[in-house]
Amino acid sequence: CMKCFPKAFQVHNSSGTYCLTCSDYFGMKDNTGPEGGCIEICGDGFNLGSFQCDDGNTINGDGCNSNCDIEENFKCSGGNDIKADVCIENVPPNGNLTISYEGE
């Protein structure tokens, strides 16, 4: 039985069993807080599920803000452990509707 040191986890695959640190896993980093463990990185383009979105940057105003939250009037989707979310702006209608009728 293999025992991994703190801030590491065991991985089992066809090659065997080995230990990975948080930084060995794409999209994760060591949690420096008292709870320890791994936390997801915001802005790296990998959405592992801890954030609403991750578009690969920490720029506000592009749909996915610097905290990896979806911004108002945007929809973000498609992100996963190998690709970034894509955000599109939902432009609300202006509320003006013109109806023309030509007839007798």
C-alpha cells in the first residue's frame, strides 16, 4: 500500500499507482489555507467544476470575470478539463416592436 505525503493524492491507472501533488495536475494548485488540499486555478482555461466558468484569463468584461463567475448578460459553456469555456453576450431586446399593416 502506497502512502502519499501531505498535499498529494494517489492515482491508479494501467501504468501502476503513483502520487501526484496538486501542481502536477492541470488546473489545480496547493491550497495554502488551513484546510490544505488542492484548489482549482481560476483563469487557466480548465474548468474542473469549482467555478461557474473559466475562459482562460482573468479579464473582467468578457463574460467570465476575474473570479471565474459568469458576468451579467453573458452565457458561458463548453469548458471542461481539456478546454476553456466560451462566453457569448445575451443582448436583451430593446422593447420596441413595430407592426405595419397594409390592407383595405
